[in-house]
Amino acid sequence: MHISYKATHFDMTPSVQEYFEKKVEGVAKLLEHLDSDGSAKMEVELSRTTSHHRKGDVFRAEAHLTIPKKTFYVSEERDDMYAAIDALKDTLHTSIERYKDFMVGSRKA
């Protein structure tokens, strides 16, 4: 799986980068059966946004995952970058699991 990411409006520290890469490893393992030829691509944007109705920083983690025959889009906003990355991973994991269950169910029918 090819992963590209960028950070906007905040400095990507080595600890955030390492944390992100560790979390994405789990998603890559989940995709092994769906992406046998290695053509999956994930584009991730990590950014700090401002919101007029909230005080402090708001962090966004956004991912576009493309596998053969399916594209996933997930976006999460949290008060902490680590929490946004966790929420992104959890939502993406759930979406992939649902798709895998759907594919297995359609093969049985």
C-alpha cells in the first residue's frame, strides 16, 4: 500500500509522524486480503483548523483510501492531533470491516 501524507497549518513533529505511521500499520494489515496486488493508495492530510464556535485549536485528520473497486473517505476533528488520528484509524477500520463483511456475504450468495 502506498501512503502519502501532508501536514497543513501545524508542524509535523517526529513523535506525531511516528504515531501516525504506527496507527496506519494496522489499517495496512487489514487490507492485505483486499489488496493482493499492492495497488492500494492512501492520501492523508493532517491539519489544524480554526472554528468560530470553539475555543482553542481544532485538529483534523482526513484520509482518502483507494483499493480496487472501492474508495473510502474519512474525516475526523478533535481537540488533540493524537485523538484525531485515533478516531480516523477507528472509523477507517470500521468502514473496511463493513466492506469486507459485505464482500464475504455477497460471495456466499
